Amino acid sequence: MKGLTKGKGKIKWQRIKTALISGVMAVLPAMPVLSILAIPSVQAANAVQEANHVALNQLADKLQLNYHLTASYLETCPAKETQCYRSAIELTLPAQLSSDKLSSEELNHGDWQIYFSQLSPVYFVDAGDFNIEHINGDLHKITPKASFKGFVADQVYRIEFYSQGSQITRSEFMPNFFVAMGDKAQLIKSTQTQRNKETGLPEQAYLAPFNADQQFLLAKNDATPFADGQYLAEEYQALAADKAPDISGKLIPTPLHSKSLDSAPLSLAKGYRLTADAADFKGRQAAFDYLASLGFAAKDKGTPLLLQLDTQAPKVASTEAHDSEMKTSEAYRLTITAEQISIRAGSEAGLFYGLQSLAGLISLSDDQLVAIEIQDQPRYAFRGLHIDLARNFHSLDFIKRIIPQLAAYKINKLHLHLADDEGWRLAIPGLPELTDVGAKRCFDLTEQTCLLPQLGSGIADVNPVDGYLTVAQYQEILQLADAHHIEVIPSLDMPGHSRAAIKSMEARYHHYLAKGDKAKGDKAKAEEFLLTEFTDKTQYSSIQYYHDNTLNVCLPSTYHFIDTVIDEVKKMHQAVGIPLVHYHIGADETAGAWVESPACIAMKKQKADELAGLHSLNGYFIERVANMLAEKGIIAAGWNDGMGEVRPENMPAQVQSNAWSLISDNGHQIAHKQANLGWKVVISTPEATYFDFPYASHPDERGNHWASRGIDSFKVFSFMPDNLPAHAERWHNSLNQPFVSDDSHSQLKPGHSFYGLQGHLWSEMVQSDEQAEYMLFPRMVALAERAWHKAPWELAYDYQGKIYSQQTQHFARQLNGQAEQVLKQDWQTFAAVYANKVQPKLAKAGVFYRIAPPGIRVEHQQLVLNSLYPNAELEYQLDSGPWLSYRQAFKLNDVKHIRARVKDGARYSRPSTWQSSL
């Protein structure tokens, strides 16, 4: 590449240093020449550092960096890699710089590096003047080679490279590149995201448009449809109702039984008045606060409200009950007439959910409720949401805002993922390093003060994606959740996904070791909680490409650390009177670790009999920690792959497993196997419950892609969690290809069933509280429907076993061949209730829910707009003109964009296009 000569670059850089040194000397007091010559060399060094700092700031502020995905897959990859994609980074330094001190010509030294996050490792670089090095995890470094002669003003320097695996959505290409010189670093301004004023969604100006087939497909046989306006229109039309359903007595989740009563409607304007014998119970005030937020408040002359706690209350009859616990703990009966509201239940939870159903019936646009009687109980005892606070932290305010929304739809478990490779998010008394070091990411290559940046986190001292919960804040969450009948399940992932803990304890080790002989026992204190065996030379790469993220399961200090952490978490619960019931240890993704660990080699010899029959040392670890938890009265939980490595006979009597294996890869077999062990299996199927995936197969929809290119609310709504293999009839895999589920030899045993259903928000690509809410809602509402209510269209599980595929049609043939129609009608009611009752309440609570973009189709030479939900406010734009409200079909024109908006016009959907350029 052309550039300034090496010699000229040196001359210019020397001028900078000389000028800065001269500036330092100019401000010194007058002194003899000999005294000036005797200025300590440290001042000259400081001057050089100042010069570097000025240059660093200029590069960070003015360097234009553009990222291009040039091919999302290649049929033939360099170096015989099985799957890869090609990208390019372009660097440009403008001729005009804001500072008079430096010109682009003077920024030609090669002392800089650019660091960036790339989820899949770069493995081949096709650029003569630059190197790209994979550091760890997703962190990479660009450095100029000796052949780089320096930037020429306005010249574009292109670095082409290949990465393993695949990236396909724009949000998978991380922001916040930063440039470093020496031990200083600055964020490159051009790589920051911006917030769109109309949609509130992030925009990546540094990322070139995705507008070609080669940026959308993942394989030669990838049949994924591009979800432009035309595609969405077809999807929406297939689900649309012929006429609006009557939703006056409907709510989400759907009750088990309900019937209209012969009575005048109830006036909400009158408010309510508690009867003298109304029961007091946990959650009563929280429920009343929610009702008040909807405009239904206590008044002296309000409609009498009877709350009766009756332990002898009759149980609600149901042949589909899955757990005796839920029949007695959460059932209720709600009766509403013009004269009285009555809620009767056998437990405090039942009364609480009766009040939530009362709130669910309310529409903010109507001041009346129809007279109705509801008898209700849940489908599953466990109805959960998992939120990842570790990868990218989400605030205390976010959690506090979400909890009442979960309770409104009868979610009763909040699984908080509090530690992973990228961060430790809970303060542990006695181990301050876990949050002093492990809760923040910055530019410290030694990682003694923080973790290295990951996931486009940036390097700021105060970073919105970093942080942690103090003990008091965690206890505040516990108390708020408990008041809403929600159990908090903490998860501090181990033994894999543990890099934040490992590096924090290494920093602790070096801190105490550095004290030397000054304090007796410092070496012992340094090693007390050490999770690393420094003589272990095992080379491995985790699924997120870390080579040092798995704690050593053969060290006594590892178990001392875990025991201490668990005890401290248990104390946090006990201090506020809320028991720690479940503790999720993670327990997955540890392949390749400990092979050359001296401690593990020795342990295998010493405990050969004890380890017999184990698939891996991970199984030994899980067994040991699970029994450690059981001795403390805590139920161990973990992901199904790790839990599958244990010997069941060595596990405690009660165990929870999250079944997350892909249905398209016969994941039902693992779920069935573990349920047959008598374990509490919680369905966590990624294709329907992972809310970090896009809503639709469009690059502008935020999310991951490895399990599904699109998970919209209808897919969640139509999930049949009791019959996992049957989805082979209705779903496709991540390449939109059909698959077969074989349940002929791995079926559930009669009498065994699943314990619950959980939604999941992993946060690698979720970098703000608003993004988190966008990914959760409305999908979380659809999951709440399936967790509480079993629909009549769901295909019953066949305990004799079947093989399912696109050809078998077991689902379609049920209900006298009307299953598809019954499902469609059920969805139409759900969609209408969501649009008219739920969405306005989310808006009133300040929740940043997703607005579905509209579809557009041609009918009789006219363009027709439609939406996933009824009564949506739709707009269209012709060429570059103003946005126009859609009222009826119009003549075929050159439509540029279409969008939906909330009724107050404050926020809009992502625009969708009429004709894709793909």
C-alpha cells in the first residue's frame, strides 16, 4: 500500500515529541542552561507519553472504521475449515483533523493496536500490511506490520479476513472497537452505536448494509426466507381473523374454566372496598398496587371485595394436572358480579393469582367488567424466566420493573444468571475481588484490576454493560420477588463459564503473594480460594473460544471457594427470611479441560474406584457440588448436558435439570431420559424459549441464530411442551429444512412428566435494559400462556412412542382434522387480548416492548398493509415523502417503507420494506 516513507514518518513523530518537550520546558521557571540540561529523564519520558496520548485521542476521535460482511458462508474455506465467513474492515484517516497540533501525516508511527470483539475467531487474514490476532474469547487485535508505511490522508486501508463458524444478524457484529498505545486505550468514536429517535432501537453506522444473498444465507441448502414486508404479510394473513373475537371476559393466561354469569357488568369507576373479613396474605399489597396502576383503586363506597383463604376449599378438577403441589398451592376461584367480587383460594398464592386475574380482565379503554366466574389452576408448578446479568449487566431498576410484569402473567420463578466468563455480578462478603475485578471490563492486559473487554463492552471506567448487585440490592430483589410470589434462583456458573471467578481469584492470589514475608501466612491466604492450577498445561477452547475459563475440579481450594460462596448466598436469603430453595450451578460446556492437570492426574489414581463409571470429571464435580447443596437443604439445578454426565444413583433425591437440547437434533430424548429419572425437568427448548434469538429472519432483528433464525410470538404460543418430538411436524431447523424426531425408543414413561417451562434471555447481544425488554415482550407473555394453560389443540403425548416428520400429520388429524383451525382461533383471541389489554398496560408501565413491523401485499393491483396484532396503527412512505397513515388499500406506488406505531405516536416499529433487495 502507498504511504509515507518510513524515514519521513520517524521525522514527523520526532517533531511531535520535540514540540511537546519544548512545551514542558517553556513553563519551567527560569534557570541556568546547565540546570535545564539536567532535567531528569522522567520529564522527557512524560513528554513522550503526552505525545502518545495526543496521538491516541486523535486516532480514536477521527479514525473512520467500517465493517463489511462480504460473504456469510463460503463453499470452500481457506485452510480447510469446515464452515467460515468472509469480512473486511476498512480504515480511513481524514485529511482534516480537528486539532492543529497533528496532521494525518504525523500519525504514521506503528505503535498502535486496534482491539475488537468478533464472536467467531478470525483464523485467516488476507491483508498484506496488517495482522489480526485472536486474544481470548471474542477479543481480537489488529496490528500494522513493518511494511505499513503509515496512513495517507483519505486513503482506504482494507483488511480482509475469514472467521470460523457463522455470523448473520447485524447485532452479532459487536460495536466499540478501541485503539491502544502502550497501556492506554480509547474507544474509536466511529464504532459506537446510536439510538434511533423514532424506534428507540440501536443503529450501527460503522456496519455496512446487509442487502445481498451472500450476507443472509448460511449454507448451500439454507432455505431461510427473508422476512421483508411481503413475507410478513403472508404470515400475518395466514393467522388473521375473519372477524374480531369477543374478548370481554378474556385474559392472559387463559384460565382453566370460565363462564359468563347472568348479572349486570361491574363498574370499575366505583373502585373496590375490602370486606371486614378479607384475608391478609403475602402479595396482597403488591396486587393492590398493580390494580391501582390500572385505575381500579380502593374507595369507601366501592364494590365489596371478598378475599377468603380457605384451606378446605375444593380443588379445581383437571385431568391434566402434572404435579400435586400445584393443585393445592395456586388454585383459586374468582367470581365477579355487579354487586361483589369474590376470590376464594386454599393458599396465599391462590388469592394472589385471583387478584392478578382480576387485573388481567381489565382493559384500560373500558371501565366495565363482564360478570364472570373463573376456576383456575396452573399447568406447571414451575413457570420461569431466566435473565443473564453476567454477559452484559442489566440494572436493578430493570429487574424491579420486570418483576411485577412477570407476576401479572403468573410467572413464579426468576432465574438470575449472575456469573459467567464475562462478569461476576453479585457481591460476596469476604471475597471483594469477585466484584472489584470480575464485575468490570477495561484495558488491563494483566487482568489484575479488571477483565479484558468482551462482547463489544468498551473500556470505560463506568460502563453501562458492567456492574453488580450489592448484598442489599440482591436482598431488595428477593423481597420484591417474594412479595409477588416469585422465587429467585441464583446461578453462578461453574465449572465452565467461570473465567470471571478464575481471574478474580488469580488477582487475589497475586495480591496476597506480593506481600511476601511482611505478613505471616500470606501464601496460604493467597491460595485459599485459588481456582487455577498454574502447572496445568492443558490446551483447550471453550464453546465461546476461551482457553482459561474452566475452574480446576481437582483442587481442594475450588470446593472451599464454592462452599464459601454458597454459604454467603444462603445467608443473604436467610437475613430477609426468604429461603434459598434452588441453586443453579450451570454445569455445562467443559470439554477439553484438565487433560494435563497434575492434580487431576493424581486424583484419578487416588480415587480410581470412586470415579469408576463417570463420563468425565465434570460429572464428578456436579455430583460433589449437588450433594454439598443437598446437605445445606438446597436443591441443585443445572443444564441437561452437564447433568447428563453424572451417575444418577450418586445424585440427591431432588434434582432440577433444564432441558435445552435442540428438538431438531432429537433433544427430546435427553429430556425424556432425565424426566424418567424422577428429576424436575424444566423445558428450556431453544427453538421456542430462547428470547435472545430474532423475532424474524431479518438482519435488522437483534439476536443469535444457531438454533433458530426467527422466534415470533406465534411460535412461542403454538409450542407444545408436553410433546416435544411432535414439533418435527410443524417446525424446521435453523436452515429452514425439515427434520425427523424419533421417539420410538426414548419415550417418557407413564407417570412421568415435565416440571415446568422457562423462558431465557441470554445477553451477549443485549446491551441495554431497553433491548432486554424488547427481546422479552411480547414473547414472554406468550410463554406465560403456555406455562399456565394447556390448550385443547395441543397434541397429547403418546407414551407408546412415535416417529414425527413433516409427512406424519399426527397433529393435523386430531380434533376431527380441525386442529390447525382451533389453533388459529385460539391465537386470534390471544392476539386480540394482547393488543387491547396487555400492550397498553406494558406501555403504561414503561416497558419497551417490541412493535411488530407490518406486512404489505398486493390485492387487485392495490397495496394492502396488515399486522400480526389487530387494530395496529400503520403508516407508509412514498419515495422520500412524509409518513402517511394507512386507512385502506391504495394504488400500487413506489413505496419506500412501511411501519407500525403505538397509538400515542411516541414510538415506531422497525421499518419494513415493500420489496427486498436480496
